Amino acid sequence: MTRKDNYLLPLAFIGLMFFTVGFALGINSYLVPLLQATLDVSSGESYLILAATFSAFLIFSYPTAQIIRRIGYRRTMALSFVIFAAGFLLFVPSARTKSLGLFLLASFICGVGNTVLQAAINPYITILGPIESAARRISIMGICNKLAWPVAPIFLAAVIGKEVSQAVLTDIDLPFYIIVGIFLLLGVLMLFAPLEEIKATGEDEAEAADCPYAAGKSSIRQFPHLILGAIALFLYVGVETLALATTVDYAASLGLPDPQDYAVWPSIGLVVGYVAGILLIPKRLDQAAALKICCWTGVIGTLLIVFTPAEISVWSVALIALACSLIWPAIWPLAMADLGRFTKTGASLLVASIVGGAVIPLLFGFLKDAVGNQQAYWICLPCYLFMLYYACYGCKIRR
């Protein structure tokens, strides 16, 4: 890989990017219950906000790979903030007109910005250093990302000066104007960020011999460990989104005071897992073993949510968040290994799998309408079981 040995400064800039991704997604934790209360829509309809955000990953992941090839990682990151700002600005007229359709469009545009940014930063952090320690670097980025999720609803509540149960749609004007300004400044900052254009081993034709596994391949469909990894990531993103985006709604449905404060506990669970990954990977725990441990933790956490009393089970959501902590850091490098010249295309497929954050929460929302909030969390169990299969067998099929 063409990179410098010292990548501390690039890590700091990419960490800032991961923070903004988490902040942008964390806004949904405030918007979902706000839309339910003010627009009189069902849980399933309110979770369309998440579906609109994450559906962009499926549509724009491959085009973004082409953009990266043309203008490079750094300029692609700067472009993403302009798209983000446009989406956040559209939330203001959406609130004034009380239009669910406009809210969905604004969320979709923000999702496009998120797609463009994640398609750049995830492969960049993976190939920035040795592949065997990629999970460690991604864990550091995960801390930046997940700490931002609860910051978003807390920021909105602080600027608005009201709990989510007391807010009205027009209250979001000021905080979203502030967010637009911040994201435009970040876009300018990225234009001057000290980020080199780096490539994975074998990505250049001249280096193809350095990656013999990919040398004879003509399509990403010939990499089963990549395809199965994309499916696993699809399920993982859906479950993690549930853990991070449904806690406020769950606490509010139970009538608990200050429900927005519950958004912090899943993020704490994730950060605890990320710290463990930083300390243990790769010296004491390899990436596949970390994935197995997390999957079993997710199975146990799911069962605790659905079988314990509701007032207790709301705390168990933090456990499935803890389970999610090392799944992304483990699956991404396992799926990206030995792709050679298919690295950017493979990365676009993995980014497309983030659409799971649209599908799984949407199914959860309609399950909640049908069987209740607590029992709807059953949807997490088959997701964790497939990820466990990938950890044990799927990531090894290429060998």
C-alpha cells in the first residue's frame, strides 16, 4: 500500500469525518419521535425517515466510487459536506409546511452526503495502515462516530430548549441553520486537509502481482468472502441503527422522564467495545474471533430485551449496541482482504450494504405497530446468527 508510516494526522482528520457521520445519523433519534407526535403518523411511517436516509447508500455507492477515482478521496469528502448542507437546509421548509414528503426528501439528500463521505473514509482508513490492524484503526474511528450519535439529539434539545415530547416542528429552524453553517465550514476545511491519495496493494496494474488472489479475477462476484461480508454488513447496520436510533422512542413509549437522555447508553456500550478492540486487536485477539464474541453477545442481548420487563429491557438495548461495536471493524477488513484492483469497487459494494439501516428499522417500525415495541426487537436475532456464520465460515470461503 502506498502510504506513510506516520498516519497520526490523517487519522485525526478522518476521525473528524467519522464524528460528522455519527452526528448526521444521530439527528434521526430526535426526529423520529418528533414526527410521530406532531404529524400524527404511525411508528412505521416515522421510521421512513431512516429508510430515506439509508436508501441513498444503495443508489449512490457505486457512482461515488467513480467520483473517488476521478477527483480523489479528499475532494470527495469535501463534496459530501456540501450535499449534507443542502439536505439539512431543506429540513427548515419541511418543518414549516409539516410535509412528511419534504422530510423524506431532506433525509434522502443527507443520506446521499453520508454515502459519499462513507464511501471515501471507510476504504481510506482500511488501507491507511496494515490490513491486520485495520480493525484497531476502525475501532478508533468508531469511538468518534458513536459518541456523535447522542450528541445530535442532545444538541437539538439544548438549542431548542425543550424535550422532544414538548417540541414542535418549527422549533428545529435555528439548530438546523447552525448545522448547515458548520458543515459548510467542514467542507472548506477538507479541501486543505493533509490527506494523501493512497491505494491498496495490487490496486495499480503495475502492482497486480502483489495480490495473486485477485490477479485472475474479472468481477467482484468472484469474491465470495466479499459478497457474504456485504450481506453481513447489511444486517449489522440495520441492527446497530436500531440500537442507536430507537432508544429515545422506546423510552418515550414507556413514559420515562427525559427520554432523549437514554440515547447516550447505546453509544457508551459501543465505545466500551471499541476501547476493547483498540487494546486487544491484533495482538491478543484476531478480527474473526472478535466478530464471534460480538455476535454471541448480540444474541444474548436480544433475548434479554424481549424477555425481561420493559423498564429493564430498555437498558439491554445498550448490550446489543456493545455487541455491534467490533462487528463493523472486523467485517470490513475481512471482506476487503485480497481485492487488489477491485478495492474501490468492493468498497462501494460494502457501502451499498449500509442500506440495511433503511430496511431493518423500517421492518422494526411495522413490527412495533403489530406486536409492540419490546417484541419487535426479535428482528435482531436472525441478523446476529448470520453474522456469526460469517465469522465462523463465510470469511474463509475464498481460501
